[in-house]
Amino acid sequence: MSDTDFEGRFWSKVEVRGPDECWPWSACIDRRGYALFKGADGRLKRAHILVRQLVGRPVGKKGRTEHSCGLRSCMNPLHIRDLTNESRFWSQVEKAGKDECWLWRGCLNQNGYGRTVSPSGESGLAHRVSRELVGDPIPKNLIARHTCHVRNCVNPAHILEGTQADNVRDAIAAGRMPRGEDRTGSKLKKEDVRMIRILLDTGFSQIGAARKFGVTQGTVWNIKNGKSWRHIV
């Protein structure tokens, strides 16, 4: 089959409209909504990749594209652009108002944070990458903190740099840091803490109280001096 015959057969499946409109595909479409066409080698290929070749604008080496119009079967070459790491990133974000959370709809790690690929091609946290994409990267020696406390939010306005100590203070202020008996491995309960205070007030030694409740003297000292369990009155 000549190139002319191939192109003629291809364009016969396309309803060409205005330059800013979608050009509908009238032939085979796969389950994901992409148009399919048998290439010159006889194999089925995605038609939007072929149309870029036919107009002299072949896609990049990785062959990743996106439709700016959102219609996967559209054949307008002006609507089919190469998918960069940046455009791929924002295509997985559910944007809202500038002061609202922008939720990441891509892959999440076990802690609920978005995972993605940075502009440099490295794997990273989505909320951190979002700051990089708007030209305000967070220094490597600092962490990215959510002011909204929504882990899969990637709104750059909600993400501040800071230290781990800053992050812990944020968690405590938001009521997300487990305290007392809610902490993993805690040996004491609220009633135990109250009893330890009573014993110390009546002259019981710190070592004696520690032995009675199976904790260290340092734990009892912290309770007595308000260094721990301060939320229990």
C-alpha cells in the first residue's frame, strides 16, 4: 500500500472540523476511549500517535501524549501534545480554589502521601514536587509540611518548608499526635498516672512508684515535673 493510499484511508475515518474544534474518529475505539487504526506494518496502533506522524510532528521517544481537549478519540493534531513530567503531574491533580486543597489522584504511599516523578526524573513525594514545579523548591535539608493537614494535598500554597520539630508541633496543634496511652507501647493508663501523682504527693519515692507500675524512674520523674502526661489532670 502506497503512502498516499494509507493517508487517504486514515483521513477517511476523521471528521475534520475547525482548527480549534475536536476532530471525531469514526472507526474502532478501544475500551479506554482511544482511537485505533491499522498502521502501514499491519499492526493496530493508536490513531492519535499516527496523526502526529502524518502532519510531520511525531511524538517524543517515550511516545507519551495527552489530549488537551480531554477527548481521547480526537484527531486534531493541535489537541495532541507530548506528555511531559509536569503535564503528567497536573493531570493527576484535582484542582479547586486557590485556598482549597488540590487532591492528588495518582499513586499514594502507605502513609497516604502522593508519589510521583520529579522534573529531574527521580521518584519523590507529590506535595514536595508541586513546590518544585511552581519554581519554589524546598531545600533538601528541610521537610515539606502541610498547613491543611491533608496528606494527599498538593496545593503549593498549603505546603511550607520546615524542620522535623516544626512538623511535630504542627501535628500536636492539629491533634494528630498520639499522646499518653494512645501511643504505641505505652505501659501506663490515665488512672495509673493519677495514682503515681497521688503516691508521690504522699511521700512515696520515685523508685518505689516506678517499680510498682513497671516503668523507669525517669518516666516517673517526667510525670512529676510535667514533662509528660501533661494532658492528664
